[in-house]
Amino acid sequence: MTNDNYPNYLSIQRIFVLVFVMITIPLVLDQLVFRGVYLSFLEPQSTAGMTLLARSIQKAHYVPGKKNVLILGNSRISEGFSARIANEIGAPQGFNFIGLGLPGTSPRVWYYVLRDLVSQRNSYDGIFLQATTLRDDDAFGDNANQTIDTAYLAPLLNWGDIFSYPQSFTDPKATLNAVYALAFPGASFKNDVLEFIKAPTKRMINSSKWREQYPSWYAAYKGHGESLPSAETPFSTDHVLAKMNGANRRSLEIYFKKYIESKPQPMERVFAYQYKWFGQIAQQYASKAVTVGVFLIPRGPYHAALNKPAEAEGALKLLERKGMISLVDTAVSLPLEKPEFFFDTLHMNATGRAEFSRNLAKAIIAQLKD
């Protein structure tokens, strides 16, 4: 006895399998290509390419047998910290400082960068992270919804992050963007691929050159020589601005407006972000006897004159009380919050770079020796 419905059922089953295969194969290929093979050809100076250069820095500057200490931050570290200067103090005592400044990055990005570096099987005695404020009442950017983080992390995220990473955003649009980027990594690299197609040989040579030579370029960098107008007593923003013009004046106007007039982010939002990402980084090393520290980077050229409070309060202080992180004394930073140590409103000049590198190295060595 035959079943007249069986051929129809089989047909429906085949269609289902065909549709499943048509959807799955492109997704798998997308992941294999853009989470694997293509990463070697990324534009090294792009957001995504820059995070991958962290591997080159670690590979070149990690010294087995030494007490390796990683200093991680954004462009304030690439401009403001010199591992070469720090190692003039650290090397005779058995320490090796590695500076890693990834311009435009944030604690959320650092968590995934560190996860990637750990996979390279190098261990550290200390990992010290930059903070632009130690307080929850003194943050102005909405870091939780900084969508450029997804662009930086395009090479490092994977299917295992499909739920946790998008949920770290509080804005629904940013969350959807993160889900899309994780599911279809090729979309994140669309512009990069188009540029690659125009001159593939040139790109491959350039990418290889950067991977090999970037660590030495980074180590040799000495910083900017210029500085900002002095802060006269009594301090007046008008007097400072009168000495500037053009884009430099506009930059200072924004700086003063931000720290004198603007309203910071809600404290509860800052607390949630700081506690989550600095806390998750600390947890990543909790079982490995690695000291995770946080230091205040000199916040700005006129912060000393503006008398902005710096003592830790909120998320970072709570993490310290719980024994999850170690806070570096602000004495390494506060004396440098003066215009003679900055070349713009965010970044230290060569003089500030040298002073801060020595200050931080001494403080960290003392902390790790205790």
C-alpha cells in the first residue's frame, strides 16, 4: 500500500535541506575567510588592522625570563608612554615593560585584545590599564554605545560572542549592528576588500611590512616637541585662548567647555561600564597570579589649574576594595596635568612622555615588589 503524501513530504524535506545549506555555507565561508585567511591582508592602519598589530608588539617585545609588564591604553598611551624609557629603570631590576597604545580604543576593546593576546600563550606579571578618570562623576562620553568598538574588534570577535558582545550595548541600534557584524564579518571588511582588490600585491607587501616593522617603529617613537600656552596665575581661560588661533584655539575652547560647563554622563551608567569591563579583565587573570592595575593618565593640560578632583570613587574603587584590581597612586599623573607637558588637549608631548614613563615604571615596580 503506498502513501500518496510521501513524495510531497520528501520534496518538502529536500527543499528545507537545500535552503538550510544555501544559508549555512555562505555563513561558514564568511567566517572562515574573514576570521582567518583575509586577516593577513587587512589594511594595517585601519581600525581592525590596528588591533591585530597588538600581536606583533607582543611577539617582538615580550622577553621570556623577565617580569613582563603590559601597559595598555589608547592614543594617550601611544603618545604618552615609552617602554624604552621605562625599561631604563625596569631592565636592571628584571622587569620588561611593553607599551601598547591602540588609538581610539576603550576598555571593552582591551578586554578582547587581551583575550587574543592570552591565546598567544605569553604570560605577564602585571597588566596595567589606562583610565581617563578614576571617578564615576567625571566621564563625558557614552562608552557603552561607542559603535566604533565593533569596527576595532571585527577580527577578534567570533560566534561565541554572539550574545554577550551585542548585549554590552544599551542602545538597540548599536546592539543590532553588533549582531550583524558578528554574523556577517565580511560586511565589516567591505571597504577594506574593495581597496584590496584595486591593488592586491601592494596591500600584501604593505601588510607584511607593517607586521614585521611596526614594533620597531613604535619603540623608536619619541613624541611631539611642541607644548601649549602656560597657565598664568590667576588662571584665566580667556588669557590662554588669546594666545591661540585657528584649529588649536577651537580645540582648547572645546576642552574648557567640556570640563567647566558640560554635564558628565549619569554616574550609574559610568559605574556599570567601568565595573563590567575593568572587572571582566581582572577576572580573566584572577586564577593566573597576574596583577591587574589601573592608572590615571594625565587628564589634560589645564586640569591642575581647573582643580579637578582625581581620587578614585565608584566602580574602580569598589573593584580595588574587592581585591580585583590595583590602583596606581595618582602622584604619577597629577604633577603632569600642565600645558608644558601636552602638545594638544589630550596627548602629552615628548617631555610629558618621558616624565610619565619614569613615574609609572617606578610606581609599578614598587607595587609588584611588595
